[in-house]
Amino acid sequence: MSILFKSRQSGAQQSQISKQQKLVMWFTSHVRQAITSFGELLRTPAASFMTIAVLGLSITLPSTLYILVKNLDNISANTQDAAEISLFIREGATRADVDQLIKRLRTWPEIDALQYISPEDALQEFKQQSGFGSAIDALQSNPLPAVLLIYPTEKHGSPAAAKFLLNKLTQEREIELGKVDIEWLERLHAIMAVTNELVTMIAVLLFVSVILIVGNTIRLNIFNKRNEIMVMKLVGATDGFIQRPFLYTGLWYGVLGGIMSWITVALLLWWMSYSIGDILTLYRQEFVLAGLDFATLNTMLLMSVLMGLIGSAISVKRYVDQIEPE
Amino acid sequence: MIKFVDVSKTYPGGQRALSKVNFHVEPGEMVFLTGHSGAGKSTMLKLISLMERPTVGKVFINGHDLSHISRHDVAYIRRDIGMIFQNHQLLMDKSVFDNVALPLIIEGYPRKQIQSRVQAALDRVGLLDKKWNLPATLSGGEQQRVGIARAVVNRPPIILADEPTGNLDPALSWEIIRLFEDFNAAGASVFIATHDLGLIARMQYRTLTLKGGQMINDGLTESWQDRK
Ligand SMILES: Nc1ncnc2c1ncn2[C@@H]1O[C@H](COP(=O)(O)OP(=O)(O)OP(=O)(O)O)[C@@H](O)[C@H]1O
Ligand SMILES: [Mg+2]
């Protein structure tokens, strides 16, 4: 494409080639530039590794936190006694009334299972667990009410749903009052909400700083190649052509940083799975740390590549134009 | 081909490098530009290659007003101009071959054509046997010839040379000028800035003379006129 000399043909135009061939040429030229940029990384392995490590580690922290939070989510979702509801039966209710109630409740779709504890059983259990055995023997009558333990289905086990179910249950006339045993779960959810926000904040801050770091690395690369850039401009290279290798460098930083974050996250999770397991047995949880699924791995790589590209794009836009041949 | 109309150039800082310069180089002409150091020779070449813009006046190439060329299009203009620099402007970490291939790679030539054209250009300047050398391992004259090969490898219609014989001995200088004559014979307009007056005197080419930024002479060298 010559602006000054209409009849003058150049480069790709010169030989008669089909669109398809042009596409192939375009593709191979990009592949060639990508490979060249990769080669450049290898020429300064230490410096490249540092940039890649910054990318990788910055993704590791939020990813690890994210995976932990997601695991906790899974726990609360899977927990059977997450929301165990205790219903205390009204005093006057007979055994027949209670049987009727149980029969009715069994048809409720929200309820997974229920268990009846008679006043006698309750007293017996209390005696054993409290150690007030003889004192209780001295009681004239059994002060404990009959209790129905309700286990909601998974869908209705979340704190909010369980409370809703409790409300509905206490409408039944045989029931004096009820109580959801979800305090620990509520606390867990609150912690998770905070952690979720923290993860986002940390991620945003880290990502911004990483973009700046990559941008600065690319800026240094650009200044190191100042002469080369000037010469290329003198012989007719467009800004786009000059920028491309630097963008590929950013891309490679991103790809390698992403792969590095996979490895570090996997190591961290493996390391932490033991201590997490210990904590969770306190909650009587059968726990297997769910690790990296495909979607998470993809997201990590994508984020890393994006940061590499954005960082280099910023520098390239800003500094390649500035270098003018003298 | 190259036309200056009332061109003045004042550098930021107030240094007036050219004032009211007018001339016209015809297509296929070979022209020398001479003048003392600081007369504005390099400035003139920079205005043609769009490394600088005139403060006043207009520069035309092939009838196109360069003031209408946007920043973005400058790269495409330079592909039509083969430039040779006194300080060579080579990529020191690339082989001779890669240096000469650069304009072709930038223009996206297919690999085979790059091979054959670089080969031909290096053959022309007599450096075929050194194509895998790094520029640093070449003599000044050889580096100059690499620069020339690079300037002509995509067969531009215009060739600009700034002190192409700068620090070469007379025999080598003569060889280089012969090269430019070849390119000129092949149809290119050639514009050479030099203060090697001895060299010019031995030839019969149109010579523009600058002094303090003003064009004081535009004509054929006397020896040539004498013969006429
Ligand atoms: N980038 C610049 N900024 C300011 N002044 C400049 C710049 N380039 C050149 N000049 C001034 O413009 C004048 C003309 O310079 P130019 O380089 O065109 O001279 P020249 O004829 O090529 O000289 P030489 O033979 O020494 O190369 C000089 O006085 C120089 O100091
Ligand atoms: Mg000069």
C-alpha cells in the first residue's frame, strides 16, 4: 500500500495470493512473533521469572481464599444437622395428638426426617449427660416436655429457610415453641460473607498492582530497545508492528504466571488440607477439600493473561509512540 | 518528484536551520546536496522523510503535499524512501541478513521473496559472504554498505543518503557513488547530502548548495558545464 505512488505495490500485495493464503500468512506471522517473544523471555530468565512470579503469586492468594470459601459453602450446603429444628410439644397434648402431628409432618416436602423424643427419654438422656442423676430422681414429676427433632431437606437447611420452616411449624397447635440450632451456621455464613468481600478487595488491589508491575517491566523492555524501535520506525514500521512483540511478551508473562499460580495453589491447598480437616472435625464434618475445578483453573489463567496484556498494552500505548527517530 | 516550496525550518529553541528553500528534483534525477557543517543538509533530508515537519512552507513528494500526511501514515511514506544514514542505524544484535531483511519483514513479504531479495541486495553491495556476520564485526565501509542494501532492498522510488561516504577513503567513496549511479540507472531518484566537494567535482551532477540554511546555488557542477 503506497500512499505516494499509486502504482507501486509492496509486500503481501505483490504476488497474487488468495484470501486464504493471506490468512495463513497472517497467522504464521503472528505465531512467529509469539515464538520470538518467548525466545526473548528466555534470554533474560531471571528477570522474566520475577515478573512471572509476581503474576503467579498475586493470583495464588485470592484463588486460595476463594477455594476455601467455596469449600465452606459446600459444607453449609451439605450439612445434615445444619438446621436441626427442635419442637417442644404443648403440655396438654396426648400421645395420640403427637402421633397425628407426626403423620401430618411426614407429608411436608420441606422435612427430610423427624425423630420423636418422649419426656422420659429426654429425662434419661439429661440424667446421663448432666450428671445430676440423683437430684433429678428427687423430682416428683418429669419437668421436660416431649420433643420433636426435625431435619429439613437440603434445600430448606439454610439459616433463612430453616427459620421460615420453624415459623410454619409453630403454627401447629400441638407445638408450644420451637428452636433452630443454627447459631454456628449463621456465624459461619457471616464469616464467609466477610471473607468473600475480603477476597474481592484483596484481588482487586493485587491485580491493580500487578498490572502496574507488568506495565513497568514492559516499559523497561521498551526503553532497552529504544534504538531498535527507532531503526524500525525509520524503515517504515508502523506503531502497531513495533508494539506487537511487547504485547506478546505480556501475553507470555500472563500464560506462565497463570500456570505458576496453578502449581502454587495446588501446593497450598494440599498443605492446608490437614489443618482444615482438623478444624472441621470439631463441627463433626466429614470433610474432603474440594480442590481446583476446571472453571477455576480457567479463570485463574484468564485473569493472569488479562493482567499481562493490560499491563503491556498500557506501556506500549504510552511509550512506543513517544520514541521518535532523531 | 521532490519539491520544496518556500520551506523554512526553525527548531524548538530558535535555531533556524533552513530559510525559504525552493527546489524541485525530477523523477529519475540524481542530485547532490552540499554545504558546510550546520548548513541544514540533514534537516532537509529529515523534512523529506518526515522525521521533522517544516515550520513554514510545503514539501511535496510525487505531487503529494506531505503536510497532509497523518502521523499514522508516516510509516507508509518511509517505505517509499530508502534512507542511508551517516551513523548507519543498524541493529547491532542482528545479523547482516536480518538487518537488510527488516524493511521486507515490516511490509509482510513472503519468506521466499525475502530470501531472494536480500540475497540480491547483498550481492549488489558485495557483502554476500558476510551475511551472517554481526554488524559490529564489519568495517565502517562494510557497515555503510549494509545500510545501503537495506535502503534499496524493497526498490524504493526515492533514495536519500546523508553523508554516505562520510569517513571512507576515496576509492571506497567512489565505489559507493557508483552503486548509487546503478540505482539511479534502475529508475530511482537519488538525493545525496555530502560535504565531500572533491567527490562532487569529479562528477557531472546537479548540485544544490546550502549556506546558513539558504540555498545559494542550484546547478550543474562547473566541470560539467565547462565541457558543454
Ligand atoms: N534536533 C535539533 N534541535 C535543534 N537544533 C538542531 C537540531 N538538529 C539540527 N539543529 C541545528 O540546525 C542546524 C542545521 O543542522 P543540520 O544537521 O541540518 O546540518 P548539516 O548541514 O547536516 O551539518 P553536518 O554537515 O555537520 O551534518 C544546525 O545549526 C544545528 O545546530
Ligand atoms: Mg548532517
